[in-house]
Amino acid sequence: MPTSICPECSEEVYVDADSEQGDVVSCDECHSSLVVVGLDPLELDLSSGDDDYDSGDDFDAFDADQY
Ligand SMILES: [Zn+2]
């Protein structure tokens, strides 16, 4: 299972192997919501809240797919 470093607490975060860019994962250590912003290499960024997430142009396609 791929891992990346939590930007909040610098702990390793496990991400599903079939995760896609825009997916949100939770850090087991600090319970922050982290967005997958890159896959090669795997890169995580802090989710800055639902409002910001919804308004992001890049994520609209994923939202339409999932909801
Ligand atoms: Zn963390």
C-alpha cells in the first residue's frame, strides 16, 4: 500500500492503491483530512474545508462522478 507524509504531523499516511487525484484520506495520527494532489510521487495536501473543496475547478469532475 502506498504511503505519503502527512503535511500536518509528518507521519506516514497509508493511501489506497486505487486512489485517484482528488480523493480525500484521513491521517491516522492527527485525523486531518488530506487530499491526494499527486500520484507519482504520491503527494498529500491538507483539505481546507468543504467549501474550498467544492469550488475547486480541478475537483468538479470528481464531484460529478461521485455524487
Ligand atoms: Zn497527520
